[in-house]
Amino acid sequence: MNLPVKQRLFSELAELDAKVKSMASVNPKPNLMPIFVRIDDLTGQLPPNTDPTLLHYLHKKSYEKARFYLEGRDVENQAGKCRPV
């Protein structure tokens, strides 16, 4: 079954989050580069009408913010230097 791009993107962001959280307790450390490549690839597959906020998070590599956005938790994202308060 071919999942929609946003679902696959969310899955990659969740995997990244889990691997980053595990880094303090695992050896060898996970290789995160393949996940970054898949996230970049999926970002490029998003439709042109994708919310600019999500695209901003992904292009700025703010992956936790992008994950929160996709979870419907964007209100939890703190404004950064790019976004006015």
C-alpha cells in the first residue's frame, strides 16, 4: 500500500525523533543520514498547495516543529527567529 506523502513524512520524522532520543543509551550510535535523505526526498514530493508553515519547518530542518505540525500540535511550537511572536 502506498501511503500519502504526508503520512510517510510523519513516519520518518517520528523515526528520527525515536533514534535521536535513543542516542544516549545505544552503541553504536544510529546513522541518521538515511532518514535526513528520505525526509528531504519526501519534502520535495509534497504538493504545491502544502501549507507554507510546514514547508518552512522542513526547509529550515526544524524537524520537531514539522512533526508537531503534522500531529496537530503546532500551537506547542515556540516562535523562532524566523517567525514573529
